[in-house]
Amino acid sequence: MKNTNARNRPNSDKAIFLKINKRLPVMAFSLLLLGAIAVSLVSHASNQNSSNTPKSSVLLWRNERIKGIESMRDVSGSTPQTNISITTLGTPITQNFDTLATSGTTNTWTDDSTLPGWYSQFGTTANPATYRADSGGSLTGALYSWGTGTNAERALGTVGSGTTTDIYNAIKLTNNTGSTIDSLDTSYVGEQWRQGGCTSTPCTLLAQTVDFQYQVANAGVITDANTPTTGWLDHDPLDFTSPQPGTSTAAALDGNAAANRTALSSTINVTVNVGQEVWLRWKDINHANNDHGLAVDDFSVTANGGGPTPTPTPTPPPGPTPTPTPTPTPTPAPITPICQIQGSGTASPLAGANVTTEGVVTGLRSNGFFIQQEACDV
């Protein structure tokens, strides 16, 4: 490749002419072309002393072009948000939440990104922008990464107090197995990291429950942990109730201690067709008194089904019913008058033949009977 001489062209309209001396791969040609454009930009900028265009404008134009190339590179190299796809029946999908932050009160939370496939929503509209890492000492209504100190073993939890209203955490699963899902074996460990105490007089200590719900929908119908607000079905065997109702004074708890955690498991009978989504969620109600700190840990779900969805066999159209051949009505034998049977001679002309006749029986004998009919011409 060589660059032809553009010396006779005005600087304000300088172009690059390329001559291909031999066949080059497409990628090599593209790289050479980008290099030529860069040379052109630098040359164009350096010759602006004789141009009417201010130098700053030229440099700005050049920077914008370079920024455009960078933007294209960023778009092509970006990683899209990852929803959780169920691709195989009988294979567990798990989450232990140990990638959550171990410290800080303003850790960034992004739906379907901080934890791929997981969503959080406050009430009916607000989404948390941050979450707090804590050991159970905070009573602030928020989304939490709970654990002991800065230990990497974490749980996803909530305190439904103050302006947060009810808090919903959910996981979205898409059926890409090629088969209909008919049940979900679901398990997790519910952990209590804080007992909220109470402010009422007299103090009434009550256990608090995180309500487990689910919903099946076509892709795109459900967009967040509580959007839409309707259509959710309760599955009470997976509700988590705080093991400790608490004392009048609020206190942190160790959610990993046996006394403060409950292992839950149940099979959800549900039909999820190929391409549909099933959302599982936990609803933490904002109670009247100080709320307990409740969390989900060691989550697992296994989809089950009855094999590939069969392709329906078309019902063949019914064939024509053959018309049965009618049974012919027998022709009655002709009536032979007695006079023809007797004949005019001493012997019957019909001796040995089968004949049909009719008449009135006038007498019986031991070997037969007499019949009579009107006289006829012989």
C-alpha cells in the first residue's frame, strides 16, 4: 500500500488515496485504513495555520472522532446483564451471597448485576442504590450484607424500618431447558442477625416473618421484585419466622449460630413453559415496632420436569365411510295355480319341480291336506 501525493489539494480538503499493491486480509486492510485516518487527522491539524478554521476547532473535531472510536470499542466489549437461565433439568442453581461486600454502608447495589439474576425493591417504586455491610448492630431500614465482622461468609438481608416500607428481594429464573418445568425443589437457610426490641408500653415481643412468594409469567411481564404488585402466590412452607422474638432492648445476633437460623426446604408444584420466567421472592414487612434483621443464605433451586415437550401429532382427517352394498330384496316366487299343477292328463306336468301355490285348506289327511282355489283355464 502506498499513499499518493495529495500536494496539489487544498489543506482544508486534503484526502487520503490508497493503492492496494496486493490482496490483503480484511482485518489488515481495516487496520491500515484506521492508521491512515489517524495520519490524516494529525496532518490536517498541523496544516491549519493556513486554514480559516481555528486550531481549537480542529482539535475538538479530532478528539470527538477518537472518542467515537473508543465508544464503539466499549459497546462491543461490554458485558450485558446476566439473567439466570435454567438449561438443564435436575441441576441445582445456588447462591451463597459470599460475593457481597464485607464492609461499608454505601456499597453499590444494581439489580441483576451485583448478584446476577437478583432484584431488590422498596415498596412499589423505589430500588435501593446501595446496601450496607453489617454484623447486626444497625437498625437502619435498608438492604444488608450480613456476616460476622469482615468475614467473607455473607447473607442477603433486610431491616424493614422507617421509609423503606416493605422490602422485596427476588430471583428471576428463565426456562431454557427445552422442556416444561413442573416443579421446583427449593431450599435456603433463614438467618436472624438482629432482634429489634420494642418501643411499646407494655413491651410486646413478637416473632416476625419473611413471606415467601412466587409467580410465573411470560418474559418481560415482571420487571422487578414487586412490579407488578399483583399475581404473586404464597408458598407458606418456605416462610421464614424469626427464631428469637427478642427482648425489650434491641441487640445484634449471630445469624450463623444454630439458635438463630432455620433450614427450610419445599417443592413448589408449578408449570413453567419453555421461554417463560418464574420469580421467587421474599417479602419483609415493615412492622409497627422496631424490625428484626432477617436474611437469606445458602439458596438452592432445582427444576424438575417430564422430559422434552412433545410435538403434537396432527389428527388425520376422517376418511369417507363406505356405503354398504344394499341386500337385494328377494323376488317372491310366482304363484302356480292348482289347475296347472294338476294338468289335464293322468300325471302332473310339474312332477319333480318346486312350485308355490296358494289356496284355502279344506281338509286334512294322514299324508297331507286338500286346498281349494278358484277354477282356472288350463
